[in-house]
Amino acid sequence: GQMERQLEGNNNKQRLKQQASTGSTDTLTEDPDVISDPTSDKQYVRGRLLGKGGFARCYELTESTSKVLYAGKIIPKTRISKPHQRQKLEREIHLHSQLAHHNVVQFLDYFDDDEHVYIILEICNKKSLMHTMRQRKTLTEPEVRFFLLQIIEGIQYLHSQNVIHRDLKLGNILVSDSMEIKLADFGLATRLEFDGDRKRTICGTPNYIAPEVLEKIGHSYEADIWAIGCVMYTMLVGKPPFEGSTLKETYSRVRNNKYNLPFSLHSSAKDLIKQLLNSKPEDRPGLEEILQHEFFTRGFTPTYLPPSVCHTAPRYA
Ligand code: ADP
């Protein structure tokens, strides 16, 4: 919607176009009410729709015997009819299924039938930070620290597994019932094969695209650091740093490192954002370094936030 474009930039326009061109059959195909996993004999009863992505619809699923609630991504096979689309999904499943960390959405299972591919995931009942930002517009510094700490911990884990997420954005940062951050959507993620390996291209358009990714000169883990900077900026300012009225304009701003730091931001927040949004990937701070920055060390970080922060600013007593 409008707010998503405002918060995450123009790439969504392009995604909508992609969706239209792949033939949006959302309203035509019926998703099954009960889903059976032939390999484990488990049955899942479909509940409410949690959200829609480029390929998938995501529902609440209840496992029949245990009554445990999961999130289930249902991907119509018509959406992955082209070999490269199928390969991309297979890579996403392969990569995600090997990950296990409390700040990464847990992958539990996948299976398929004639019409759909199903992916069973840990459920994140508090939706995404995109939803939170829609309601809140901006977050307070303590909240930003609270969320960023967990985002960084999740990214630290991914990088330790040689994985670059490459599409970190508010909509892919999910929140559990206990207000824990869970990184999601490994559709653009990749694993580096060896030390010093660099990727040249991405099959897709990351929202918070780093300049080195845009220029196709080779990119690595620092692309995620850039995205952390964009996420931090958006949480504090209420709009993304490089947003233009067209994708072309946004990309030109990214190339020229053209963004404004509102006067109202504290100097430590401004300083950290500047470091994260450095054009040169090699000059961006590492994850450990970010945590040592005075934005984190000098400011108060709550150990717990109530779910009410999804819609209302907390008052720190
Ligand atoms: P796609 O890979 O097709 O883009 P996404 O992974 O982005 O699909 O999922 C679509 C939407 O479903 C997300 O934006 C989010 O709102 C919701 N969603 C995805 N995974 C979960 C989950 N584990 N728990 C709750 N909601 C989820």
C-alpha cells in the first residue's frame, strides 16, 4: 500500500508490476482448508491470512494433533512455472532450512502437492516492523536500540554461517508474541563459498539496495550493514533515507549518497547512521563495532517491551 511505499521506497511499485505481469490469480485459486504433509503424516488446518508476498500467501496453520500454531507459506506452482523461479525457491528453501537462531524465523518443514508448495515456519504473531511503523510513524531511541540489538544478533548469526540476507527491510523483520525479532524472507539471500568471495549480481531488487550492489562491482556482508543503516534511519525518521519519487531517482540518490539527517536526531544517532550509510563498503563498521558505538553504550535499552508498542509509544518510568 501507500504507507509501505513511503516506508520502504519505490521498489514495491516494481514488485506490484511484476505481480501483475505474472498474472495475479490470487482471487481465482483456492487455497486448501486442510493441508496434509505426505512425508510426516501431519495435518494442518488453515486459519487466517497473515500476509501476501511476491509469490506466496501466508496463513496461520494449526497442526491437528498438537494444536500448535504455525505460519504456512503457500506458493501456487503456477507462480514458479519457469525453471529459474523454481530454482530460486529451491535455493531459498535449502538455505533457510539450515538456519537455527532465536532471531531468525525458524524453518520447520516443506512439502508439495500437485498445485502448491508449502513451507511451515515459526509464527510471528506481532507481524512486522513495517506494520508497527505504520501505526507509530517513528519509534523512540530506546525502542530502536531494543530492536536493532536483536536485528544485529540475527545478522551476526547469518554472517557466521556465511549467509548475506541482502533484503533486510522493515517488512522482513517480524516480531513474535514475546516481542522478539525474527528475520524473515531468504528469497534474495546467498551463501558465500570462500573467504573473500564476492557476489556480482542479485536475482531480484533489494529494497534498501547498497551502492556497491547497484553498481554491480561485487558485494559482500557489508550490504547488510548498509541495510541496517537504512532500517535505523527509517525507524527514527519515519521514512527511508534515499526515497525519491521514482525508482530511478532513488537509485541516483543512493549512488550520490544523498540523504538528509533531521536536525532533531541526537548526535550519536546521526553519527552511527553516517557510518552505516558510508558509500564505501570497507569503511562501514562491523557488527561488533556497531554495538560499541555510543548510540548503544550511552543510551538506555529496555530489556523488555510490551506488545502495546506495536501501536502506542511507551513511557519510560
Ligand atoms: P514472499 O516470499 O512471497 O515475498 P513473504 O515471506 O514476504 O513472502 O511473506 C508474505 C507476508 O506474510 C509477509 O510480509 C508477512 O506479513 C507474512 N509472514 C511471512 N512469514 C510469516 C511468519 N513466520 N509469521 C507471520 N507472518 C508471516
